[in-house]
Amino acid sequence: MSSDTKLMKDEECESVDSTKYRGMIGSLLYLTACRPDIMSSVCLCARFQEDPKTSHLEAVKRIFRYIKDTKHLGLWYPKGTDIETVVYADSDHAGAYVDQKSTSGICTFVGCFLTSWFSKKQTALAISTTEPEYVSAGKSCQQALWMKQALIDYDIRLDDVPIMCDNKGVIDLSKNPMQHSRTKNIEIHYHFLWDNV
């Protein structure tokens, strides 16, 4: 799906069978476990499961055609690679045209190999560009802590897991808890990022 494709509710379009549509979305969500390239498109289509229209079904069919033509793509993890872990966090600001909410995207690399990823629409509206980025950074901190704990089971201990974020406001906010007065509208459970920084 093109990155500039925007799916809307499309009240004028004809409704389609929601059971069939949900089944197709469920299959695609299962497939995202090994195909991160379709994650964003599938999550976008999954937002319309309640009342899918023909335009949404066409978008899902387009994803299936893409999968058919790119069966050779996938993730490959060779043996004996570096275990340095890095988490990347990003988000858009008011990217959802339907309700103006932002979407978080997080991916974790162990060595140079992608090991986990997710894309999720945020629950609250953001006033500034820093807010959705800060929420993404908080979620990526949770992911980094989980990855450190999971690697302990394999007798691998990581000291620090860097979180890469491209927003200077988020970086400054995570280092300086005195700026709390500017972020009262951000849910408090995301502020645990301060403790971990």
C-alpha cells in the first residue's frame, strides 16, 4: 500500500460482509509475525473491521496481491551474530484522517536483525509533535526492558539498550523531569521513561 494512501469511513460505498473481512484481516495479522513490511498497511485496514466498505476490501485484496508477488521476502537470522540491541521509536502526528490520532511505530534490532516490531494507533489526541513521539519512546522503553529480561533467560546480560528517537523535545523531556508542567496532558504511566533514562 502506498504510504500516501488514506482509508476513510466511506459512507457512500457499499458495505461488505464483515465476517469475511475480519477473517482476511486475522490471516494478515498472523502473517505480520514474519512480514514486517505489511504491518502498517494491515493495521490501517484493521481499523475498519466494524463496518467495512468495498474500498477497504479492495485495499485488503491489494495486500494479498502484494504477498503473492513477494513470497521470496522474509526475515533471515544467521547463526553467530552480534547481540547488541537497539530499539527505534517513531510516530506520526495526527496521521489518522478519521479521528486525527497518532500512530506509534517501534522496532527492535538484535545485532543487525529485526526481532520485534509493532505499529499501533495511540489512544489520545496529541496537541504537539512531541507528545506522540514521547508516548512511542515510553513504549519502546517497555520493549527494551522486556528484551533485556528475555535475554537473561539465554544467559545474555545487556547493560544498556539505546532507544533511538528523532525528536529533540522527547530527548530533552526524558532527561529533564522538571519539564513536567508542560506535559500534564500526557498520561502519567509514560513518564516512567525518566526513571529508565
